Amino acid sequence: MSGKVEGVVMMQGKVVVITGASRGIGAAAAREFAAVGAKVVSLARSVGEIGKVVGGDGADEMMLACDVLDWVAVQRAVAHVVARFGRIDVLVNNAGVIEPIARLADADAGLWGQAVGVNLTGVFHGMKAVIPQMRMQGGGTIITVSSGAAVNPLEGWSAYCAGKAGALMLTRVAHLEEGPHGIRVLGLSPGTVATEMQLKIKASGINPVSQLDPSAHIPVDWPAKALVWMCGADADPWLGQDVSLREERVRRAVGLVA
């Protein structure tokens, strides 16, 4: 799927689509993939928000407004990418929301359903849209940004935990179904990352994560670099699973620590 030069995964000419690319991990990933030669397509609900982060469209970049909850919009975005670049080598399902942060008895039913929609149905939409193209071209990589919340219950995070748990199972199912077609499917569980989401978590005051000191959060470029590394063969042992950046061996493999 990609080459390596001196331990660095090279993505020269590869087409990478990233959802939720206007901020946080998505924006950092767009910059990181571009730095290793990829043609980067940044998706977010607002093109204006993406533009503030990654700049305007260039020969090797593309910005598209796309709400991952809207199946037709996701299909249309993928069609635009293929029309312009001819293929899709990597999909990063990054779009996600933490709110509502509330105990089950207090959670707003509408917001709860919307959160699960973004964190789970949005991932399904992305997978479903790119799989036919990846099959036709003989392969590709699908990475979903997961969370420790996929396997650990946290007070006040029922929507987030449920959505991420479902997305992890989608990763497992997609690997089972599409691995034989040359499509690599895996997830990234980055741990707590210094993004805007942490401000919302901190303000909630609910569960131990909200009590963490900001110094405990890893910099946003760490998961971005891990996403690039996951496009290489060194990440193949994790196919159908989540790669956890909490693991020292993973941080070493990515080159984040000595």
C-alpha cells in the first residue's frame, strides 16, 4: 500500500480522504499525510472551517463540505474524489463528537442519538462509500479513529462509549469481509489528546478523564503520525483491531519515542 524510506512510510501520490478534518486529529492528519507526499482530501461539515486550517485547494489537495450523517453527501463526496484523482487509497474515519456528556437519566435523547449517528453511522457511511472503489482498484486502507471508550465504560459518556464500541465492531466486520479483497481495515485508539474535545470534557467535571491535568494529554501530531504509519505493512499485525498509542511498543514503532 505504501513504501518506506529510512523507517518513514511514504505516501507519494496516494489519495487520502479524511473526515472531520477541520480541527484536532483530522487537521493534523491532513498536514502529516501531505508532508509525506499524499494527495489529501479534507472533509468537514464546513469548507470554510477546513480552509482556516489547511488553506485552499491545490493540485494535490481538495476540500469538500460533507456531513458524515448524510449518506447521499458521503456518496457524492467520494464520487468527486474519484472523478478528480481516479482512486482512493486511504480513508480516515475521524469525524466524531463527545457530547452529550451526561448520565443516562439526564441525557437529551435527540443529542444522544445524533452523537451515536456521527460516531457509528458516520463510520459505516464512509466504509460503504469507499469499499466498492477500493475493491475495483485492488485494495486500500480504512482507518477509524477509535477510543479507549470503545472497551471501557465511562460515567456520562454513554453515547460516546456506545458509538465507539460499535465502530470497533465495524472495523472487525469490515476486516472479515473485505480483507480477502485486499482492503486493510484497522482502528487507532490514541488515548487522551490535546484537542478542543478535552476542553469540553474538562468543563463537564464528570468521570476521571475530566480531572486529568492538561500535561497528561499527548500532542495532536502523535496520532497524526500514527495514522501515516498505519498505512504501512508494519501495522498489519493490528488488522481488524485497534492500535493503541498507550502502548510503548506502538509509540516506538511509530517513532514517537526512542
